Amino acid sequence: MNLLSAKNLSHTFEYELFCDVSLSLGTKESIAIIGMSGSGKSTLLHLLSTLLTPQKGSIALFGQDTSSMSKKELSLIKRNKLGIVFQSHYLFKGFSAYENLEVAEILSQKTIEPTLVKNLAIEQCMHQKVTELSGGQQQRVSIARVLTKKPSIIFADEPTGNLDNQTATEVMKLFFDYCEQNSAGMILVTHDNDLAHMCKRVYKLENRELKQIK
Ligand SMILES: Nc1ncnc2c1ncn2[C@@H]1O[C@H](COP(=O)(O)OP(=O)(O)OP(=O)(O)O)[C@@H](O)[C@H]1O
Ligand SMILES: [Mg+2]
């Protein structure tokens, strides 16, 4: 069974961003989406992660069409099975890094894994306020927060945009290991070609089309 299967998605804001986009994601698979700024990558990710409702086309999650799900079903899936790492990370600003992870623990009723914190190299900043962290540290805390939920699908929008090459590669490896160990899948949006090609398949959003290039 596919984790996610999207068929013939089209989306228009001021103008048509893309049309007839189809995509599917299986367990232990990773997909990268690249494309110019403004081509609609984040919008596509928002559709796939059910933050936006499709104007045209359909999305099935875990074999069930999202249009047939009740609001409650959809919000439970969103809370328990989807992990979304946003382009601008939304951490709770008045809280410490640790308190941000605690929120994820409480909402998902899972425990923070010390190895996750260690692998993301954020042990030192756990008790600092979010506003005192560097952009890259905040990015890694938001990744830890998402993985604490143990999602089945990770949607990551430029999750390594604030990181140096070495740290970015390590974070990518962490995502891949996570998917392998938890039979999860990942859809990654990035501007970085090298990181994109670490994924099993690569697509490019261009001229309103999603083309597979790997
Ligand atoms: N909520 C919205 N209302 C109206 N227009 C929007 C909305 N969200 C995005 N857009 C427009 O849709 C286009 C695509 O935006 P999107 O954020 O999907 O691009 P992107 O490929 O992720 O770009 P970037 O690489 O810069 O992050 C842009 O022209 C943007 O202004
Ligand atoms: Mg974007």
C-alpha cells in the first residue's frame, strides 16, 4: 500500500501554478521536489500534507481518499501520522528548545528520544529559549519536534536551508535512517541539487508540470 498517492492535482492562486500533478510515495521511500523560487513547491507540499484542500484532483493517505475523511479523521491523521517541517519553522518563541519538544511529547503521547537530540547536536541548547538559538539550531529543534511524533510521512520544506553542508548532509542521513527504521516515507522540497539527489526519486516543478528527473 502507498503511504500517499496524489492524482491530477492542479492549483491556482493569482495564476495557475501547476496542473495534472500526480505522485505517489511508498514506505522507506524518499522523494525530492526541486524548482525555481515561486514555482509552487511549498504550495504542492501544503496540498500533499492536507494543509490546503485540492482545487482539482485527489489525494489518498494510507489508502484512503482525503475528500472522504471527516474533519476529525483528517486532524487525527495530521496530528499522529504526518510530520511537517516548515520552510519557516514555527517554534513556540517564549519556550525553551526542550519545552518545545515536550509539547510534541504531550500531543503525540510519545517520548523524546535522547539519541535524536544527540544526533541533531542540540543537547547543548536544550534549555535555551528559542529566541536565543541560531537559525540552524532552531531548524534542528523543529526537526526533533517533528520526529518525536514518530510520523509515517515526513513533509520537509527546505529543512536544511539554514545549515552548513556537513550538518545538512548529517540531517538528511538522519531522515533516511528514520524512514528506514520506521517504515516511513519522506517528501523533501529543496533548492539543493546534491541533497535532492540523495533521495530515491527527484522531481522538478517547471512550466506548471512536475517532471521526474531521477
Ligand atoms: N496563500 C496564497 N495566496 C496567494 N498566492 C500565494 C499563496 N501562497 C503562495 N502564493 C503564490 O504562489 C506562488 C508559489 O508560491 P510557493 O510558496 O508555492 O513557491 P515555492 O516554489 O515554494 O518558492 P520558494 O522556493 O521561494 O519557497 C508565488 O507566486 C506565491 O506568491
Ligand atoms: Mg517554498
